[in-house]
Amino acid sequence: ICWKVDEGEQLQNHPYIIEAAKYLSHGKTVAFPTETVYGLGADATDEQAVQAIFDAKGRPADNPLIVHVGKRNVIEQYVTAISAKAQQLIDAFWPGALTIILPSKGGLASNVTSGLTTVGVRMPDHPVALALLQEAAIPVAAPSANSSGKPSPTSHEHVLQDLNGKINGVVDGGQTGVGVESTVIDCTLDVPMILRPGGVTQAEIEAVIGAVDLAPSLVKGDDAPRSPGMKYKHYAPDCPIWVVAGSSHDMREVIEQQEFEGKRVGLMISDERAEELGLPTDLNLGSRDNLTEVTRRLYHTLRKVDTLQYDVVLAESFSKEGIGEALMNRLEKAATKII
Ligand code: TXA
Ligand code: MG
């Protein structure tokens, strides 16, 4: 079942929100929009409902889920301690694209946290998500609503492409805003550690709580995963993606080489790069001067790759400043090669 909610609609007591919330509290799976990507939700206290998420996505059981709440104070029921820094982050960024890892108190289905002693919590900044979570009045476990390994969904169409027939419902709230997932930060450590870059940047976090660490897996040359999810192949279309660092001159050489070998070459590039190369592209990411917009378009564009007949897609390498950190993290994970 698909419930369509239009922008600007009054969501309190909205019949669709009430119905979708009932689905959740009755142990069903419901996909819904957040400001980052669409999530696939289920009651985080209900083992079977949570299992249905793993089954629908084909998600490995050792990859824990984020618990979504509609009110800040609910998390006290599920965590043993909120450090001063964690509280400052909550005050500064919730609702928002920041998932905070805290020591778990139990009380949630054990498969939510994949047996870890910690739990990731987040209050999303999207009117539909907030209305749904508040109406359901339960903690909702929700990973991104894609098949495991595919790009996360930024529209309800993407959700249906992957999960139609495998979930109980989806709330269509239009396109999501940020376009990549939340930042995940481990606040069980004295110096909090960013496990996954995302919608809230490192600089924004450090402006509130001072210096933080980066997970070793995010530092070049080390790929021991800390956040269980980071070790899996992600966001990847079936067609190989190569990230090409360097100038348009360097990219032109790769294009010529590949075309010489008879390959059909797609270009996932900025307006500026298309102009420099003098080549049109159907995988355009917008202006490189607006990385927020490039990030918003990334997953849609990655999905588009599989609708086109390319043998290889060359992607531009963008600045890792600000939101560029999350953008390039996802792009490099989607890539089969970085040259
Ligand atoms: O923006 C988002 O975060 C979206 C929307 C739907 O909220 N959700 C999302 O969930 O991206 P998911 O499951 O696709 O990614 C959750 C990430 C995974 O990398 C997982 O391993 C990590 O968070 N994670 C969850 N709980 C954790 C924990 N207790 N300790 C370490 N990492 C954890
Ligand atoms: Mg995901």
C-alpha cells in the first residue's frame, strides 16, 4: 500500500499518517521519507517485525539498525547514559542527520543492535517522519529502504524498484533533501568518533564539541571496519563505476582509451567538466560549485546508470570539503576502481 502525502499538508491527525503508524505498531514494515534518504521502518521492540526488515532488504544480520525517535527524551528509555558531549550534539543537531551511538539499556529487540552493547539513535528532520514517529509512539528501527548493496532511495519510486511486494507499505513524501545518509558518531568513547560521514559535517560537529576522531576505515590506507555496515559493498549499480581523479585532460585520456577498446563510456560529471570536455552527458550531477546539490542527486544518478547501456561509467572526483566528505565516501564505495 502506498500513502501519498503532499508537501504543506497538515500532518497531525492525517488519516494516512494514522494508518501508517498503525501498521508500524502492529508489527508491519513501512517505508517513509526522512531528510536524508527513505527508511524502512518497523517496531524496534518487536523481533519479528525487525526480522522482516532484514529479510526484505537481504541485509546481513551482523549489520545493526538505527533506532528513530519522534521526541528527544524517549531515548532515555533505551540507553544507560548520555554523555555531556552526546547531549550537546542532540541539542545542536536534532532533529537532523546525525546518528548517535550510545550504550544500550536493552528493551529493544536483540536483532536491532545485532547483539552489540550499543545502539544508534536518531531523530530525523522531516515532517512526515516526525509525524509518523510521534503518532506511532514507539521506537522505530529503520535502515535505508533499498535492497542491500544498492544505492539508498531518495524517492518512493526507488523504494518500490527494490522492495515492491516485500514490504507492507510506503509513505510517499516526495524527494528527500540531503541525499546521503546521516553521519554516525560513536559517543561511547571519551573522544567521540565519526564512523560514517553524512549529512552533518565534521566541522559542524567540532564547532559544538571540539575535536573528534575519524574511524580508521575512513582514514586512507586502513580498512578495518568499525561500523559493521561499512565493510559491505554499497551503493553500486551493476555497471562498473571508475572515479577519475585529476583534470579533464586526465579524464579525456581514459575516455579515449576505453572507446578505443570498443567500450561505451558514460560520464557522471559536473556541468563544468562536461563543458571542459565539450561532451554532453545523461548522468550530469549539476555544478561542482554546489556540492549540496551534487550530493542530493548522487543516488538517483547511480540508479540511472543501470537504465542506460554503458560498459563503464567514469565519475568525476569532487572536493572532500564539508558535505564533499560524505559525497566522496559514497561515490568511492560505489566505485570498482579509483584512478
Ligand atoms: O540517514 C540515515 O541514517 C538513514 C535514514 C533512514 O535514517 N538510515 C540508514 O540506516 O542509513 P542504515 O542501516 O542504512 O545505516 C546504518 C549504519 C550502518 O553502517 C550500521 O552499521 C551503523 O549505522 N550502526 C548502527 N548501529 C550501530 C552501532 N550500535 N554501532 C556501530 N554502528 C552502528
Ligand atoms: Mg543503508
